[in-house]
Amino acid sequence: MQTIRFTAEHQIFRETLRAFIRKEIIPYVDDWEKRGEIDRSIWKKMGDMGLMGLNYPEIYGGVDLDFYYSLVLCEELSYCFSGGFTISALVIQFMSAPYLLKYGSDELKTRYLKPVIAGDMISAVAITEPGAGSDVKHIKTTAVRDGDFYIVNGSKTFITNGYYGDFFITAVKTDPNQGAKGISLLIIEKNTPGVSTNKINKLGWHASDTAELGFNNVRVPISHLVGKEGEGFRYLMDGLQLERLTAAIHSIATADSALQYTLEYIAQREAFGKKIQEFQTIRHRIAQMAADIATTKAFVYHCCDLQNQHEYAVQECSIAKLQASELAIQVVNQCLQLFGGYGFTEDYKIARLYRDVRVGTIIGGTSEIMLEIIAKMTIDNITYQSGKSH
């Protein structure tokens, strides 16, 4: 297993990014959390810094860097103590816009991808429905051809950036009789007549806008088809590996941020005449968390190296997502315990981390789905290539 070796340029980027986060994000996080809305100006500031297009070609306004820069971005954003803000950023750059880059027409890239990279537009990906989460093949939202338009009817739910975002890359059934082969991707703008949005009140991720979407006879130009009709399921399966990898990075970085935050607390807090960090049972608990984070992080980094080499690493990304998200919940839970009663108050950020981290085993495919993918590859010898099973 190869270990990532960050160059001097990567380290300079990390320090520059940290300074940007300290100035432009950290001071506003608490306000965004309370309002349930992220100030749109931050996306423009990030776009001006090149942070919204790290892995995108220069022709579309990106900076065309290797994936290790994206790894650094995911990590550092995860240290801002707001899973809601972090996931909104990750959805834009790693979970929605890549479909435009890989499959969108030149017209779509000019109209939507360029503004996203510049920070002028907010994108979302709309797949999940009230009756179809991980089982994408059974989505019911339809898109019926009518001349130069598709008429879209249906609904989506749990869509990050769905309320304040500008457009959704939407999974629809263009041929309901063809199962997975009848799924296509359409760009649907939020302000299109017939589109309705309803903000969801969530346990955590308060800064992000998660929404239910409704489509009532929405007319979408056929030019808004992303890629080829009927190829949407394959496109989605391709995209899930990057989605799960960035979710894994976010989870393990969140666990590490919780541990570092806790170390600061136990170094100051006293009980029975000595610092909490001096009690052996607590020292060993901290040591075990540090060991677990280090070993899981090493595997996540291995997956990042595979991503940088453009490997389609289904099993590895599934393992990384499973292990990192489950571990993050365990670590944050134990860290909150070390804060005692203060951990149960909003005065300390560990409470927010506790709420935010719980969804990690659900997004991008639940832990149960990850286990089934791993089981199929381990027991049934199923292999995956470019989103197709063999």
C-alpha cells in the first residue's frame, strides 16, 4: 500500500487554505448554523481562489491539479466544525459538477459548469426519492419526451443544496419499462415553472439546505440531457466512487478534529485535583482513538492514491466509506463523553459534531449497502468496471 507523499506545493496550498478558512469561513459558521443558510458570497470567494475547480480543466475555469489537492481541501474544510457547510461544498465540486464535466455537452459546460467553478452558481444532484434511496433503479420520477422538451413529474428528497441551489442534476426515468437502462440525467433549474422546494428540518448539518423537490409537469429542454438518454444509471454508478471517497475523507477528518478539540479540553479541565488527561483510563481511550484514526486514515489515503491514478476502485472506496463513517461516530461519541455535562451543551462544538457525524453512515449509500457491495465482491466474485457489473 503506497503512502501519499505531499509535495512542498501541497503543503503551501494547505497553509494558504487554512488561512482562507480562518478568515472567510470560521467567523461565520455559527451564524450559518443558526440561520440554516450559507452566505452565497463564500462560493464566489472560493471560486476566485480556484477552490471550486481544483480538478477541472483550465478551459472551464479550473486549475487542473492532482487529486491530492482535493484531499487537502476535503480535510481542511472538515475542520471548520460544520458538517453542513462542508457537505455543501463537497456536493458542488465532487458529487454533482463531475457529471457535467464527464458527460455534459459543450453548451451545458459553458452554461452551468463554468459558473459553478467560478462560484456564481450552486449545483446539486437529485437522485433519492421518498420510495427509492440506495435502490436507484426503482426511482419513479418520469421524463416524457414532448417535441423539444421533456415533461418531468415526480419528487426527490434529502437533496443537499436543493433549497438555495440554482440547478439539479436529476435522475429521471425516460423509459420506465427498461429498468436501469431507462434512467437518464437532466439538468433542471430551480426556478423552472412546476418545480417546488421544501426545506427539511434535520438533526444535524444545520448550515446546509437539504430539501424535498417536487416536479409537476416541468418542461425541460432536451438540450439539458446530460450525456446519452438511458445511460444515467451507468453515469451514477461511476460517480458514486468519488462521492464515497470524499465522504470517507470528510468522516475521518471529522473524527480527527473531534479528537484534537478534545485534547485541548482535557489538557485544561481538572477533576479530583489533576488534569483529566492524567487519568490512565482516559489516556488509554485517547490512545486507542488515535490508533484507530491513524490506521483508517492510511487506508483512505490509499484510496485517494487510486483515485489520483484514475482507478475505478469500487471495493476500496466502499471499505473506506464504511470504516471511516462508522469510526467517526464512535470517536465523536467518546469525545463528547470526555466533556461530561458540557458536551451536552451548545457552548462546545463537540455537540454539533455529534449531531453532524451521525449521517455519515447513511449518505452516499448506507453502511449496509457498503457491506453488501463488499460481500458481493468477496464472496460472489462480482467485479465492477465503469459502473457495469460482470
